[in-house]
Amino acid sequence: MNKTIAWLIVFAFAWFFIYAFFHEAGHALVGMAYGGTVERFVFWNFNAHVVVTDAEFTAFGRALFHAAGNLFPILLTTVVFAFYKPTIRAKAYHICHLIPVISIIGGALMGWVIIPIRTIFAPVSGEDAARFLDTTGFHPLLVVLMAILILSAFVLFAHAKGILYNAVIVFFSLYKDTEKAETHFNSKYGIVSLVLVLTAVGTLGLAQIVPYIPSNVIHIQLEIADVRDEVRYEHRFIVVEGRSHTINLNVHGKGFLTGLRISDEEGTQILGTFGETTFSVMGITLVPGVYFATFYFMTDWDTVKTFYYAGEAEEYLVDKTAHPSYEVFARATGDYSVVISMTVR
């Protein structure tokens, strides 16, 4: 008994680092798949994180990047469970299979059930689930449903393999003499597990067509066929509650720059940023009042100068060969369409 408990303590300690490694590896693999470079990979302390630079994410790739930290360990653990042997007599073997189940359920419930529900009532930053919601714009409750379906499928698969039953029997046998019954794969639970996974995939499709605009949020959705005809777009909005707000900005456009300026009613600039294809989350403090969000579509050097002059920041305007627009304009393909989604929470 003492030997078994010692093994369990060692494995539980090791599992903390194993899970952290594969959690960060999930992020890293997706980042590398999109051409990124892993600059930092930390999993051996309570500040586990990965830094990926130069990845050219699509909207799907960015969402997958944030979800992969949880999906990758679940996928690998499921593969390990597929080779589970109920006939092995070592007691620690069976209980050690239960530790990942408890860990994954607890972590996913905290990260992908509780946090999405919290975002309905207040902005949440710095968490994978919150970043996933920022990138996709999915309804938080549909994301919660997807998470519950995937977790349920994972638990049912473990049950179908006999892991849960054997682990409980072995655990009680540590304190009293209980005979462990061998189990075989239960196809009924296996089929239900597969159905739950397919339902989660279906929910993902549903989340893409169900609009979600949280209360007290300014949401701008633009689809412009040719920005050369638009050049500049302005949206007026009103802030009722003065506090720190979160701006989620997604811009999909290639071969030109999209600039954003937020200014108050007197024309004072509050925020300014520009880029090509952009996924960003920014914090901003706004007092009650009227504001303007202005987008500038820069397809040549003259429009770049207009963007800077409009913000009275011409002192930052450098020679065009040293400006980011120089390379961006060189990649122009003749497609000047842009899709923009901006939410202020």
C-alpha cells in the first residue's frame, strides 16, 4: 500500500509538468504550422508559457492556436487510454490513469466553462478561452457547450475502456481487501463518445453563424470590396460607463495597411494603430462621452501621409523606404477587399 501511494504521489507531481509541457507544445505546434518561430518555451514552473513570433495566422489558425493548449493534451491522453490494459495487476497503473482524467476535467472546466461564462458579464483577459472568444466572436455559451461535449466524450471513452471502474476498485482495495474485476471495451459508451465529439463539431459550425453582441458593447463589422473607393470610414459611438475598456480588433486585408484612430468629440486622439492583417486585443480607458472610430485604408504613400497628418503625428512619419508600408505595398495582389470586426467592451 505504501509503495502504491508513493508511486501515485510521484506520478501526480510528474503529471503537472507533463501536462504543462503538452499544453504549451499544442500552442507551439500550431504556431510553427503557420510559419512561426518558437522564441521561448517554459513548462517547468507555475508561469508556463510559450512565445511564438512571425506566425502568419488565418482567423482559423489564430483560434486553433488558443484552443490547442487544451485540445492537444486531451488528444494525446485519449491515444494513451486507447492502449490501456485492464489485466495489468499493478495497482498504481490503474489509479495513475485516473489522475489525467481528474486533471483535464478540472482544468477544462475552469478554463473553458467558467471563464466564457464570466466574459458575458465582464471582460476577461490573459486566458486561452478569452483569447479564443476575442478571435472568433463566438457566443460564450456555445463555447461552453462545445467544451462540455468534448469533456463528456473524453470521460465516456475512459469509462468505455474500463479506466474509471478499475481505478475506483483499486483505490478501495488499498484500504480493504477488494477483488478487482477486469473489464473490456464497452462499445456502447465508445459510440456515445464519438457522437458527442461529432456534436461538438456541429456546435462549432453553429457558433459561426449565431451572432453574438454582448450588452454595453460597440460592435463594428465592415466588409468593403475595394478600399480604394472608401479610403476612410468613420463610426460614431457613445460610451455611457467610464472605465477601462477592451478593444478586440480583427482586420483581414492583404497588400495595404489599415489604420485605426479613436478620438473624442473634440478630436483628441485616444488611440492609434495600423497594420496589414491584424489580430489584437488592446486596453483603453474611456470616460462617458461621444467618440469616433476612424479607419484609414492606406494603399499608397499619399494615404499613409494622410493617416499621419490626420492624427497630427507627422513628426513620426519617416521616409517611405523605412516605413512598414514599403514592403506591404510590394505584396499587393490587386485584391483590395477588407473585412473588419471591432468590438469595444
